[in-house]
Amino acid sequence: MRAAALLSAAGSLLLSALTAVPAGAAPGLPGAVEAHGTRIAAERARAAGVAFGPCADAEDLPGAMECGTVTVPLDYAHPTGARLKLAVSRVKATHTDPGNSKRKVPRQGALVYNPGGPGGSGRYFPLIGLLPEWKRIGAAYDLVGYDPRGVGGSAPLSCQDPARFFKGPSQSPARPSAAYKRERVAEATAYARGCAERSGSALRHYHSLNNARDLDVIRAALGEQKLTFMGSSYGTYFGAVYATLFPSHVRRMVFDSAVDPDPASVWYRNNLAQSAAFEGRWADFKAWAARHDTVYGLGATADAVQAGYERARTRLAAEPAGGKVGPGQLQGMFLEAGYYDDHWPYRAEALSAYLKGDPQPLVDIAAPVEEAAAEAENAKAVYTAVECNDAPWPTDFAVWDRDNTRLARVAPFETWDNVWLNLPCAYWAGPRQTPVDVRTGPGELPPTLIVAAERDAAAPYEGALELQRRLSGAVLVTERDAGSHGLVGGPNACVNGHVDAYLLEGRLPVRRAACAPHPEPRPGGAK
């Protein structure tokens, strides 16, 4: 996997040497029983439709968003058994050309969106049509969002009491001791047990295969013969699973910041690659902060910025800022900056102010928001359930310890925190799915569009290349020398132009195209 800090031959050898995933059944397509159950559920949903009406929180929402539900089976092998209601939302196509109000734009159908995660809510996606960058698409498409199974308004999962979810301040050692590792193993074991106890036997049905099947039921409920879909991050993975299972049901698909769909990478090796890539993105931030030393005073070199970060970690370990922000919260704050470079100025300002004696900007950004605990706990529960159910994971912590100790020598920024996030999968009680061999042959699937940033850490660029190799006819648009995660509707007009041309006209470049990077964020804030 690609990471800016690991482009040497040694870095490549390191990642290729990480022997991680236990042997399992050969990947392939799932059985005919679930496929038959999906057809039954889709026919039922098409007959029922979606009874859209006012949203429960309509008085707090701008625009004209409507809400409804779509019923899906808990288990597609038993489509007439237990069922779930998925929360769905919509803003109808405006038919108004933003460049010519007198021109009526014909409707092209529904555009269904998933933001990723797993565990992300897409229920408020339709409101994005209010933004200028989305008005052309919103004129031609009903914008449809939804909460996937387990998320928010769709039979939400929980693995622990939300009141206990935010444990702050917390530590984040880059080189954890044996005692600290034992503590985190115990926590992961307890968390996995909590998931099983709170959800029982239903927990096994929260996985990417069922997310793809749910998507086909939603398509049918909306009355669409073929699906127009946009997925971001993890949404690209189950979108690709959908394309493999239901290629004849696809109209157009946009994969934004594509995840590597190789069955051998899902999900243990993907997380190793992600940890490596975040080291490169952290280096990008440090280089940017050093170039703006006159603004932030964090040092004129990346090493000096790193030294300031380490000083902050040490001080926060001894005395958390505001009683809430420790090294773990500091690391989380900069991890978010690895996703979105427009966060860089605010994070640099907060670190600068803290080192100069003012902790408040750091507390404002990094302290846990207690009011969001229930939503955050739910998102983590769904993330864990889907990733643990989707594929085999190493069940011996010694494997995790070996692989991540090696990786942390060259990529310490995110490696161990990523371990602790995913470690419950080592102790997961339920059965594991066999990852689908995402693949379509010539002519099986209409042309699809992949957009990716070359230095994306959350979804390393190799994932986009792998997805293009596996989906026949897919076109890849690359934002060169940039690393933001989630490009559609962002600051790069070239990327947005390709997306608009595809969704509105079905027009694509030949196989691959490149866009220059969007401008770096402008410094500001601390003096």
C-alpha cells in the first residue's frame, strides 16, 4: 500500500512481509438462497414503494427534505422472517438549471448516496443539493440518502452504554508497553462481548453483503429499474460488491476515494496499509506547518513540528487540557487533519496556542462532545460489527503485535491506535463472511467512475487502482499530489467537472485522467 513516507524499497518490503490474515475459504459469490431472498424482498419493496412524508425534525431542516422507510429482511436466507426498517430521505429533483432558470432540466432518476464508515449516516445527504457545487446534479436527480442497517434510524446497534463511551482524557502511546497492551486486549475482549450480549444472534447479519442487498431493495422501493449510486470511502466497497452481485441493475456508479476490494486485503491488511499511509499524510501536515512557521511558530522544519507535537503529548499526559484532552484526544484531532487538509490551519493554531500557554483552542476542537456520545457509540458499534463480520481476522494477538510492532517502527503516528480500534475483531464470537471476489467481465457492467486522491491516507491510492482492475470498463480520475478524503463536491473543479459530465451526460474520459491538486489551505489564526 502506498504511503508518502514509505515509498522506499524498504517500506514496500515491510508491507509485503506483513503476513496477517489466517487462511479461509476461497473468495467468491455467495449462495443462491440469499440471492433468491433478495429478489423476494425487492419485489415486495417495489410493490410497497416509499411513503415519503415530513421528517421528524423537519422544523430544524432547510429545504424540502422528505423521509420514509424501506423494509428489508434481517436475514436474506429467510426473507419472510424478521425484518428491519431502514430510514430513507429524499429531496426531489428541482428541474431548474442553475445557469438558466428558464430551462427545465429533465429528471434522470434517483441518486442514492452512502458516506462510508461503516457506520456513517447518509440521512441528511439530500440537503447537499442546496450547495452550489451540487445544484446541477440536484436539478436532474432526486437526491436520496439513508441510514444503513444498524445506523441511526435503522435498527441501531449498540455495544456499550453511550454514557461510558467517551473515556477522556486518554493515552496514546506510540510504543505501548506490554502492560498497556494487556489492558487494551482486555478492553477489546469486553467490547466484543458487549456487542454480542446487546444484539444477540441478529449481530451476524450486519455485514457488507447485506448492505449491498439492502441497496438493491432500496432501488426497487424507489421504483428505479437501474441504480444510480455514489459511495464514498467504505461506501465504494459495498458499492463494488453490489456491482458484482447485481451488474445488470446498475445504471451509473461513482466510487469516491475507493477502498481496496481485494478479498485478501479485507479488512486486516487494509488497516495495515491505512496506518502506513497516515504516516505520509502526517508528514504532509508537518511540512505545511513548517512552511508557515512565521504564522504558527511550530518550527521551520518537519522535525521541529514533530518535536512540538511530542512536547504537547508529554504535557497532556501529565495534565490533560481542560481535564478532557489527553494524548489520545490530541492524536485524534490530528488524525482528522489527515482526512481533510482544510482542517490544517485550525489544528496548527490549536497546537501553537497550547504550546504558548493557551489550552482553550485545543479543548474547543479536541474535547469529546458529550451530546454526541450516543451517535458516536452507534457509529463505532456498526463499524466494528461490519468489519468483524465481513472477513477472517487473526485471532491471536501475537500476530497483531508482531505485524504492528514492525509497522510502527516506520509509521508510529496511527499504527497502534488503529490496532485498538479493530482489535475486537480478534475476539468476535460470530461467524465470518467470505469476502466477495469483486470482479466484472467485459460488457457485464456499464462504465463506472472512480475518483481518488494520490495521497489519500484513509483510502490509499492503490485501492483505486485495484478497483479499476477489477471492474471492467471503469474509469479512474486522479487528483495528483493531493490527499483529501472524499473529493466529490470539494474544492477541485476538475474532479467535479468529470463527476458532473458522467452523472448528467454519461460522458467519461478514456480509461484514466488526471487533475492538478486543489490549492493548499491558506494559513491563519495563531500569531
